Amino acid sequence: MKKSRILTISVLLCAALFSGCTQKGNMQEETLADASVPAAEKEAGTAEDNREAETEKEPEDISEDVMPQTDERGTQAACLPDGMYTAEFQTDSSMFHVSEACDGKGTLTVENGEMTLHVSLGSKKILNLYPGTAEDAAKEGAELLMPTEDTVTYSDGLTEEVYGFDVPVPVLEEEFDLALIGTKGKWYDHKVSVSKPEPLDNDGQTKAGDVGSLEDGSYMVELTFEGGSGKATVLSPAALTVKEGAVSATLIWSSSNYDYMIVGGEKYLPVNTEGNSVFEVPVLEFDNPMDVIGDTVAMSKPHEVEYTITFHSDTVKPAE
């Protein structure tokens, strides 16, 4: 009995010693493994962990004018006031083009935000157009664009009858699908685009955009403002000042985050120190989009954003 008790105690002591040796060995292995990793690799691992942690943070609020505004189709939408314009019409084929008498342009009509371009083509060889692909145009029930008979006049006075079409324009400055069928009875796919709209006056003539016809004084004018994300705007109507034939506009932004503007290559600073940003800038022309830049400090660093401003001459009236 005494021998059995001694044997049991001996077994327990051996097990305890074996367990302690194992734990010590593991700790030594971990220490040696850690020591074998260079310090640079440890720091890199730490930096990587920090970057992953930062990635999981909520993104900062986006500036009001950093991202381009898009419509539900994902394309940049153009906003033009209702009215009539001339606009350039480009295609992907030399066989499909506007009549040479029209200088590559058509008449763009904007009504309730819908844009339609009437183009006079180079002949009567194109019988129908379709706003989409050739595959869809060939389907039963497809609504084809029917031609009109247009008379064009060349620079030498000669006239010619050609086919014209009213083409729906989904977006400006970007390509869209427009299929055609000719006298051979086969549909063809084409890409076209409409760009550079210029307002027409009541007589159907392109407005000159002259800023020198106003007498010295104070006026108000309606303007169209485009560009950026669409979140920032400029107040319309704006105040106009005419002095010795020079026209300037007072632009009041919807944001206080603009610290300068660039117009005609010149830099202009705000004329106020509190409230929304206000600038006095030259009006280079009426009725045509005027390229400007606004620098916003809404984000962590300043960001220049491109805009266009169109001052409408038919809305100018003396300030009250």
C-alpha cells in the first residue's frame, strides 16, 4: 500500500514537470520567432493594420462641387433653358453627315427639358433614322424617324432638296446611338453627338453676344449656371454694372467655401468677408456659355471646379 502511494505521487510529479517544460519550450520558440522578424517588417505590418483600420472609417462629407452631376441613366445631363439654339452635329461616318450648306450644324429645340435637333442631311439617300441600335430598329413596331423635305442654300446661291430629320437628343457633348436605313434596305449602327449649343434670337439668327450695347448704369440679368456636382449655385438674377462700356456682374454663391474665381484667365477674390462668397467678375459676352473656375475649400484641401455661366441678354432690365 505504501509502495502504491509512492508510485502515484511520482507519476504526478513527472506529469507536472513535463507540462512546465512544454510551456517553457513554446515560449522560447515564440520569442525566437519574434526576434527573427526584422524591425522594418514589424513597422510595415503595423502601418498596414493602420491603413486597414482607416479604410473602415466613415468617408468624409463630399464637397458640394467635386463630383459631376449625373442623371438616372448615368450620363452627364445638360440643362438648357427652353428655347431654340444652333448646335453642332457629329457622326462616326463621312457617309452620314449634315449638308455642307449647314456648316455641320442643326437647329436644337428645347421644350420642357426635352431636346430635339433638326438636321438637314447631304442627300435623300437616307430614308429613316432610329434613336437606338439597328437591331431594335428592325423589330416590328419600332417607331422610326420620318424624313422632311428640306431646301438648303449653298454659299454660291445654288439650292438643293434634301431629307431632314428631327432627332431626339438625350444628352449634350456625349455620343449616343442613332441607326439609319438607306436605299439598300439595310439598317446600320452609328454613334452621333450634339454639342456647342448657341441661342437663336426671334429671327432665327445666332445672337452676337455683344456686351457693349448697354449704357452706363445698374441692371439685373438672369443667368444659367452649370457644372460641378450641382449642389452649389449662383443666385439669379444677378446685378450688372456698366461703366464706360465695361460690364461686370456681382455673383452671389450658395456657399461660403469659395476663396477665388478665375474668369478670362484672371483671378478674382471675394468682395465680402462674411456669409456666402460674393465676387465681382467681368461679363465677357451675353447668351453664350462663359467658362469660369471656382476654388472651393470645403474639403481638406482647396479644389478648383469648372463651371459655365450664361448671361441672357433678353432678361436685362434696369435695377430698381
